[in-house]
Amino acid sequence: MSKTQLRAAALGGTADEIEAAFYEALQRGDIDALMACWADEDEVFCVHPGGPRLVGTAAIRAAFEQMFSNGAIHATPARVRRIDSLASAVHNVLERIEVLTAEGARHAFVLATNVYHKTPQGWRLVAHHASPGSAREPDETLDTPQTLH
């Protein structure tokens, strides 16, 4: 286990600590620290905006390695909504992502859901699902659904 993985493992006290480590790793482009946040289970999954479902840590790692080949991902979580229980936690976050355009740096906003399970190694990410982005920050959650599916 690398030094980065040991540090992330030590952060396993809460789902919030793993989430903070996940976003810090994205911002540094640190693949080892990022993968240390994930549970070592065959059925973990990740869906990037508009992308396919990636199942397993090998597929998830490969996708993030490809993303990091273009540099770190400057994503900052905000407006976290939490549902916590003894052995699982679900966080819905608004990710503010810095993207480079022809006009310079701009921000995009993505809604993401992160699911954590308490494992023998501590809290770990088991699912990350992000929606397609928007150039505008979305309004706060509406009480009445606008679309049924």
C-alpha cells in the first residue's frame, strides 16, 4: 500500500472524510489517493456525465487516469444533502467544476450522488453518479417534481 493509500485509509473515520479525500485527490490529479477512497469490491460503479456505467475498480481507475491525462479536475462540492445510517451514507452534492474554454476559465455545475459503505477498512465510496453539467448554477431543490419518469 502506498503512502497516499495509507493516508486515505487513515481518513476512514466518516463518510465526510472520505468525500473530502476524494475531491482533494481530484483537485491534485492523484490517482492513488482517489482510488484509496473506493471500496475494494467488484460491484462498485461510477457514471460520469453522459458516460457509460463503469463497474469495478479497474474500469474506474482507467477512466480517471484518462481524465487526469488532461490535468487535475478542479471540482468543489457544495450544497451537500446527506442521508446517513449505521453502515451506509448517501450524499447528493452540487459539484462546481472549473473548465477551460476559448474565453478562459469558466464554471460548470454537475449534480452528483456519492454512496458510501462502512467496510472493514472504514468508510469507502461504492458509487459515484454524476449528471450532465450546466453552465448555470441550478436553483435549490424544488418540492414538486417537474418531470415524471
